[in-house]
Amino acid sequence: MSLLPFQEWLQPEQRIWAQFFRTSCSYLIRFPGLADFEISAAGDHVRCWPVAGTSDGSIQHLFLNQVSPLARSRAGHIMLHASAVEIGQFCVAFLGASGRGKSTLAAVFARAGFRFLTDDGLTVTRRGDRYIGGPSHPSLRLWDDSQRAILWQGTAQAPAVQYTQKARFLAGESLPFCDEDRDLRILYVLGNGDSHAPVFEPMTPSESLIELLKNSFLLETEEPEVLARHFDELATLARVVQVCRFDYPRQFLNLEAVRAAVHQHALKQ
């Protein structure tokens, strides 16, 4: 294994969250103090070495939300930092950095009876002249304020994890889950909440490509052929599927009106 990581992810306070190394035939992702994960060169096999004291729930959480999307990207899938819900038999997705409200919007739709496909890590696959959004694990992660404002009391919850205060809630009657592929209808890129009302702004293919590049999982970040293929795939996606900027006020009392506005807008596309 190389002594120096070829990539590092940092927390907002600049603490190292993850380090990426290459071995002779695989990749090693180290989450300091928690676990090491080895991903095969083809992305089809993952092994884990937990640090003593790391809970099973924490390992599962790391695998589902961090490691699995990276492995799938190595296996050739387009993987987006996006939540997604089912509207009218279509997949509608929300892209954005952590804290922009992806999971909150998925939860609001699910509470209203619209099945969710993922709260992050959306698999996008091309089939002929269309793109398909695929489901991930049947759970949603929410901060305390979001869960209190959105979820019904008694919603099933997974065991707590050690490295985040976000809780993971399991799909069920109050959080319906879509376990089927759906045609990808539209991608909404979430703003930072400056708007006083829901605002939708169509994006050009070049603008869309920039956002897709910023909001995609990619394990290999240095191989020219991999990067070129990734760029071409996202450029085609940006031409075929509409991408739209979407901002709305981050106030829990307004979330139902926000959901209704998204619903109406998505059905018109």
C-alpha cells in the first residue's frame, strides 16, 4: 500500500474524515478511529477491518452511505449525492452538499405517501435514450429537528452510530420505500435557503454538468481514462435529463407547501 493517501476528505473543522490509498490490486479507505474498508479494483468486492469498539451499526452506516456508492462508481455506475422520490411513476431527485436538505425533502414526500428511493447515493443507469434512477437501502437519515418536525411518533429507528448525531429511520408504513427502478424525470440542485418562496430555475447543459460533477461519487480520481469516461457520461446525462436549480425557505412550517410546489413542477416537465 502507498504510504501517502491520494485523496482525503475533511470535516468542516478540517479534521480528516477519510483517507484513500492504493494497494497493488485494490483501494483502501480509512476512516480514522472507526474502520478500514478495502474495495477491489473492479468495485465488486468489499472487506472491512473495524477499529476495536466500533459498533456494528456504525460499520453498517459507513458501508451503506460512504463505501457502497464509491464501490459502485468503480464498477461503472453513475452515483450521485442525491435523494430521490417517486412521483407519478417517475424518479425525481434532489442534489446537493451535506446540509442542503436532501434527506428532509425525501422524508416530507414519504410522510405524504410518496415512496422514496434513497436519501443519498442515487444510482443512475442509461437505458437506450433514457436514464433510470435505482433504489438504495430502505432508510432515511435525519437530524433531530427534522425528525421531530416531519416523522410520526414511533417510526422505526436503526441503532445509533458513533460518529454522527443523525438518526437512521427505517422504511415502513409511515415511510414507504420504492424498491423498483424508475425513469429519471428531473434533477433538482438545491440552493442554500436564501429564497423566501420556492423558486425553480432551469439550467443549461453546461451548468448542469458542473453540478453533476460536483455532486457525484468517484473512487478513482486520477486515472485519465476513468475521468474522461465519467465526464462524458455526466455530459450526456446533462443533455438528456432536465436539471433545475431549486431553492426554498428552510422553515419546517413551510415544508408541505414546498412539497406541493415540487410535485406540481415535476409533473409539468
